Amino acid sequence: KQWYQRRVAITAGVLQWAPTNHHACSYADAAADLALDQKVMDKNVDPFYSHVDDWSRFRDDIMCMWKGSVDELLAFNTWINNLHPRLKFTMEYSESTIVFLKLRLTKGVLWY
């Protein structure tokens, strides 16, 4: 038999609702704020700062309105994936429609 020791663990997902793990979301939000949000919004740290028109995050969902080229957006995604060794981000992008928190947003369409 071999035994393995977990060196780092963060309770999240379904277990966040368990009575003993009620701080998991707060911890995850604080970690994401320190590891990502503060760096993305700091023009002295983020080399892509001028391209980020809007940065909105809810838990682990992020919506970013981008003013640069697609190549610069891909480079930005590589940059944020190197900010923290345990945080990795996937990206979906479109020039016309995006989905954020199950809400479809379409460029140039007004809803009344």
C-alpha cells in the first residue's frame, strides 16, 4: 500500500454548502481577488491593462470586454494562466455574442 499526503486543498463545489465548509466560497473569492483581479486591474502589473475595457467576475466566471486584437487576447489568456500555479483559465470569445452566467449578450442588440 502507498499513502499520499495532500499538501494543498481547497474545498469548493458541492461541498461548499456543507455546514462545516461554509467559508469555502469566501476563501475562493479572496484567493481569486488576490491572484487575479488586483493584478489585472493594476496598470503597473498588467501589460494588457489598456485592452481591458471591463472586467466582471462572479466566483469563477469572468467576463472581460476586450479592446485589443484576437492575438493580444490570446496572449492575455496565457499571461493570466501564469499568474498562479494552481489557477488555470479557459476562454471563449466572440466578436458578436457571449454567454455570462447563463445570460446571452449580443453586440448591437437592445432589449426593451
